[in-house]
Amino acid sequence: MKLLWKVLCTLLLLIQAVLGNWWNLAAVRQQSPHGNTSLDTVMPLHKDNCHRLEYLVERQKQLCLLSDKMIQVLQTGALQAVEECQHQFRHSRWNCSTSIAENSTDIFGGVLKFKSRESAFVHALSAAALAHTVARACSRGELNECSCDARVRKRTPRHWQWGGCSEDIRYGEMFSRDFIDSKEDKNTNEGLINLHNHEAGRRAVRGRMQRVCKCHGMSGSCSVRVCWRRLPQLRLVGDALITRYEGASHVKIVERKRGKNIRKLRPLHSDMKKPNKTDLVYLDDSPDYCEPNEELGILGTSGRTCNRTSAGLDGCRLLCCGRGYQTRVRDHEEKCNCRFVWCCKVHCEVCRYKKDHHVCN
Ligand SMILES: *[C@@H]1O[C@H](CO)[C@@H](O)[C@H](O)[C@H]1NC(C)=O
Ligand SMILES: *[C@@H]1O[C@H](CO)[C@@H](O)[C@H](O)[C@H]1NC(C)=O
Ligand SMILES: *[C@@H]1O[C@H](CO)[C@@H](O)[C@H](O)[C@H]1NC(C)=O
Ligand SMILES: *[C@@H]1O[C@H](CO)[C@@H](O)[C@H](O)[C@H]1NC(C)=O
Ligand SMILES: *[C@@H]1O[C@H](CO)[C@@H](O)[C@H](O)[C@H]1NC(C)=O
């Protein structure tokens, strides 16, 4: 088992350098021996690996070395970003598939070479996921340089008091900025776009921080209410970002020469709204993702399961790109006739039935 991990580890480290693609850290899971894609099966990397991850830029390697557990936090962040992306795109032609093909420099293949909506989403989500995972790790006491957010306590509310552990999203954001933004060059179009989307992602987390409270006092009198700030579930952030993805702004970059070069994002068409800091922005139209393209790591939609009655993206008409589909009858198993057995078990039977299954040509 140990040897196996070693081999997989080497595979991972060999992913060629396209600097800054830190989400390649999620590739460890792709190589899980049983094809098991649960987060529990992640091979935890050791701090020593920080130096050897070719796809990290120098600053990222330094940050990776900050705490013993930082590399694992980074790994978790990358995995959660990939999982959330795959959830959000499960019904789309591009399903956020990842792989570590030979010579690949990025687990998403070349899809992100276009500065498309999909690329905007992945960049925003990955910045958000990193801020989220780091802040969570802080509150769990897993990192040396942060813990709970003590600053919130400076504001003193009237009807309740701060207590418990407020999760430090400020630190999470600061780290995410330092780590992820460090590979971007704001003097390039790509860099400017990525930086904007990273920030939009982090704001999607910050704007969804929740206040939770607990009552103390004699038998539910709630004479003392103690509250703290909690991170939203990453799913909420993913949901918010997919909405931004759908309404993303197609922009161009304009340069003003006033002494210094000032480069700004402007809507491609003048009748479109100017993007604000929470909007996602993109430069390129997306490919249609219908047919496989090995170079770009696009799998195409052939073989995908579609929904015959849906008029949406997951419907056979759109998902199969007009190529049609085949219907297969599949055996389906489901728990059924469940009953409660005193005390405290639920007994179910397994029901088998046939179910139509539609697959794109
Ligand atoms: C995947 O891993 C989880 C947790 O370790 C385990 O419960 C599950 O049975 C595994 N599934 C397979 C198919 O190996
Ligand atoms: C990977 O790169 C090597 C050397 O650059 C080349 O010989 C090989 O054909 C490439 N493999 C693929 C699948 O492109
Ligand atoms: C930014 O624009 C979106 C619509 O694209 C809007 O829903 C949102 O409220 C705006 N945010 C701010 C801070 O103005
Ligand atoms: C994405 O779709 C491909 C078929 O195009 C399929 O093989 C793959 O398992 C899907 N990936 C995910 C994460 O759903
Ligand atoms: C298929 O689409 C219909 C209509 O949108 C929906 O009601 C149904 O739940 C979908 N079926 C599956 C299996 O997702």
C-alpha cells in the first residue's frame, strides 16, 4: 500500500509545470486505487512535498511551508473546488471532468486555456474554496498563524454577546489572495480577468457568512445569548457562483494612457451593464463541448446520460447536440417498504424494477 502511494505521488509530482495550477493537488484522488472518489481516500501529502510540486510558483511554495498541515489544507481546498465544480456542472455539456493524462499540465485539460465562462467559474470557485478551507482550518486549530476571529468582538452588540469561535474569513481571504493571486500578472489580459474572478469568488464567501447564536440562562430563559460567525457551506457559495456564471459579463480590456498604463475591464457591447466586483467576467466565447477534443481535454457528450423529458441543458436534445440518443432498459435497485423496528432500526426491502436510461449517441 505504501509503495502504491509512493508511485502515485510521483505521478502527481510529474505533472508538468504550468505554474500556479494549484488545483492539480486534487489529482491525487484521481489516482485512488479503487477508483474511489470519496474525500476520505485522499492521500495526505507531507510538507516535504511543497518544494517538489512543480506547478506551484515560488511564493506558493513558501506559503505551503508555513504550517505542517498547510499542504493538506491546500489539497482539501483543491478537492472541494473540483467536487463542487462537478456538482454544479453535472447537467452541462462540459461536466468539469478532470484527469491527469500524459503530458497534461492541468487536471482540467486545456479547457481553461480559453478565458471562457467556464474558466471564470473555476477561477472564482477555486479562490473561494481556498479562502473557505483555510478559514475552517484556522478555527480547528490546524494552522499556526491563525485561529478564531478575535476582531469581531470589538463591535459590541446590545442584545447578545460574542462568544465561541468566529471563523476567520478575513484570514482565509488574505491567504487566498496571497496564494492564488501571486501567479497572476495584472499586465496581461488573462491575469486581469483571473484576478477579477478570484475576488468575485472570495466575495461570494464573505457575503454569506452567517451569525449563529446559542442561548444560555436558566431553563431556556435565554437571558444570555452568545453568537459567533460561521462560514457558509461551500455548496451555497457554489450555487451563488453558478448564478453569476449564467449572468457572466463578456468584457474587453481597454487601455488608457495617462502617464501610467491603466487597464480596465469594459463590457464588450456598450449596451451591457458594467460588471461589478461580484460579477464573473470572461473574454472568449466557449467552445460547444459537443465533440471530443483531446488537445483541450474535452470529452464530448457522447455516452452521457440525458433526461428525455427535460427541456433544459440536461435534456437529450441539448445535451446530445442533435446527434440523438439511445434508450436502454436497466435494472434498478432501490430500498423500499421500509418499516421502523422498535427500537431503533429501520428495515427495508430491496425492490428491483426496470428503468429507461437514455444515453447520447
Ligand atoms: C470508498 O471509501 C469509503 C470511505 O473510505 C468507503 O466507505 C467506501 O466503501 C469506498 N467505496 C469503494 C467502492 O471502495
Ligand atoms: C508527451 O511528450 C513526449 C515528449 O514531449 C512525447 O514524446 C509524447 O508523444 C507525448 N505524449 C502524448 C500523449 O502527447
Ligand atoms: C452586482 O451586480 C449584480 C448583477 O449582475 C447584482 O445582483 C449585485 O447586487 C451587484 N452587487 C453590487 C455590490 O452592486
Ligand atoms: C463527465 O462526462 C463523461 C462523458 O462525457 C464521463 O465519462 C465522466 O464520468 C463525467 N464526469 C463526471 C465527473 O461526471
Ligand atoms: C427529468 O426532467 C424532468 C423535467 O425537468 C424532471 O421532472 C425529472 O425529475 C428529471 N428526471 C431526472 C431523472 O432527473
